[in-house]
Amino acid sequence: MIIVDNALSFREEVDNPIKVGVVGAGFMSVGLINQIERHTPGMKVVAICNRTLDRAVKCYEKAGVSNVEVCDTPQQINENIIAKKYSICESPETLCQAEEVDIIVEATGAIEYGASVILTAIKAGKPILMLNPELDATVGPILKHYADKAEVMLSQTDGDQPGVIMNLFRYVKGLGLTPLVCGNIKGFLDEHKTPTDMEEFARNVNQGTRMITNFTDGTKLSFEQASVANATGMGVAKRGMSAYRSKEHIDKLTSIHDVEELKSLGGIVDFVVGAKPGPGVYVYGATNDPMVKDYLKYLKMGPGPLYSFYTPYHLCFFDIPSSIARAFHFGDPVMYPKAGPVVEVVAIAKRDLKAGETLDGYGGYLSYGVCENYDVAREENLLPIGLAEDVVLKRNVPKDKAVTFDDIVYPEDRLVYRLYEDQLKMFLPTPARVNA
């Protein structure tokens, strides 16, 4: 991103950094704040909002920042920014209403709380970057609609797989090819793993057990691919995607797809397990231009009809500063839902579930998430896993069967349910299929 680093260098020279407010103080925030404060010219994390203030303080301490004050009002944050001090606060409203803050990074990792943060930032007129594919895949389309009405930018970030895939998607389109598969390379998959199974591993990598379980059982990947689907207009070829297992390089796996079928579907999101390079992402594209085919063959891209493009890594928070600069300085969001939902992540029982049990959400003991096309999910009244937390089952659900809205006691008092209802009203009955 040469144009980004030049822009940030100029901001550093004229002492006009992009002033970032971060909501959330977890694993990703720690890395992001360190990356900005130690390694990114022309940008500062001027304030952190977290429900537990000592975690916000630790984020700053790990980044070498010591001149931090607790603030209870937006004006206090404004005054600190002008004085080149740093602020922490407990309330998203306090952070979002501070006029001196340029952009909000929502890094809560939660759906209900994350949604309230996004709405607060929209109301305050602040551009927002989300580190939250779980939220985006569940109610991203309606949040984007509200942001558009308020003329506020809402985007996911580069660094995690969805943003890296979207960069590659744009690159392949820019070459004149038609992207037909947007894929993710996963190293391991066991849909039935529980937090108990993953506790030791999570401790060894210094992450939360539920988050590691969310990775391992495939739910996180499904959230990510649903976000890509909603940003590109691509669907899934079948429930759960292909989950094709191979130790081959991703370049060697183009033959698992039928090009004409892919075209008839308008392209798909997908993933493979165990392929190289891992962890990476890929886009398969096609062209009808004979000259382009000849040149691609000459350039060692193979004979087609599908051509493989991949990025062999995703660097999480290392790439988020460039996302911030793209959004705030250049008005270039990384990715967002283009219209209505195309794919949802639906809840599947990890074991035989009994009436009266309370679902424990993604990364838990009772369900995992898989991708399903929006029209099918709504026709079958399937429950998105992003809504499957602290809701009571009113009837049994067999292992590996989808949970439906008919299976649960519907909680009407939650923000995310109200947002989902608004999303249903706006985007039913036909899902959007608008290629980016």
C-alpha cells in the first residue's frame, strides 16, 4: 500500500495524525494499539473505551504509552487530544461524541455489545471499522443501511481473512478476470470440539477458550465467508460449503470445480482443509478472452479455465492501520455488505439437544455454525448462530441438525434481535445477488 504509507508520512510531517478511538481491549486491540503507537507514522490511538478500565490501561502500557487519563466526558477526551495525552473511558458514547476523534475501531468481538457500539458511532457521525465478522455476518446489512442513511462509512478491515480475500477479489477483477470462487484455507476442522477440548491450547496461545473453539469448529470461518459472500454477492454451492480436504497446493485444486456451474451460481464462497499455503486465502477467476488465456499460460498461470490467485498469509492487526488510512484519508472502505444478505451462518447442534437447555452461542458446547444461502435459510426458518446465545430450547434438536426459530423461545428485548427483525423486513423475500 505505497500510496497509504506516503499519505501517513505526510501526516506525520505536518503533525496531523489520524486520531483513532478503539472500543475493546482484547487480544486484537493489544496488537493493534502496539502497531499504531510504535510502528505507524501519522496515526495515534488517542482513546480506548472498555468496560473494564484496567484492561485498557494494559493495552497502552504494552504499547509504551504512560500519559493516560480516565475520562468521563467527551470534552475531557477532546482536551487530552489537544494536549497530546491519551484517554480511557467506559462508555462508547463518551468516546464517539468526542469531536477530536476521527474514526472508531470496533474491536469488541461481541455481537450484542458490538451492535450497540456501531449504532452509537453512527449516531455520532463517526466513520467505523469493524474487527467483528460475527456481527457483520449476522446483522451487517442492516447496520450498513443505517450507516448509509446517516452518510457514515462502515467497513470491515484488512488483515483478517475476509479483508485479505476482498483485496484479492478486487485485484483479480482489476486484471479483467471474473472471480468465481473466493476461498479460505483452513488447517484443521472438527465441528464437535468444545471449550473443554480447547482449554489447554487456548492457554498456550494466550487467547480465550471460546474464541479458539470458534476457530476450531469452523464457525469463525463460516462467519468470515458469509461476510465475503455479502460483500461480493456470491453464495454457497451447498450448506456448509465444500470443506474439501487435500494436502495439495491450492493451485492444484481448481479442477474440483465445474466452471459452468460456478458461472450459473454467480460465483461461490468456499474453503478447503489442509491445503497449502496455510493459513492463506485464494480467489479462482476465469476469462473468455483468448488473448488473455494465451498470456496467462505464457506467464505460468496454467491452461485454465480457472486461474488461481492466492495470498499465503493474513496478518491480522498488522494490516489494520492501512485499513484506517484507506477509510479515513482516501474514503476507500475495505469491505461491506453490498445490499441484502446473500449467505447466513446458521446454528447446528453439536450434540443431541434437549428442550429446556439454554444455547450458549458460538464457540460454546451446544452448537456450531455453517454457511447457508439466505433464501434457503429463511425458507426453512433457520436460526443464525449469531442469535443463538442465552436462548432457551422449547423442543429437542438432534445432533448435526439445524436449529430453527421454531425450536427456541424468542427473546424480544434484545438489540440484535430487533436489528435482525429490521433486516428481515428490509431484505425479504429475495436475497440480493449483486456482484461487486
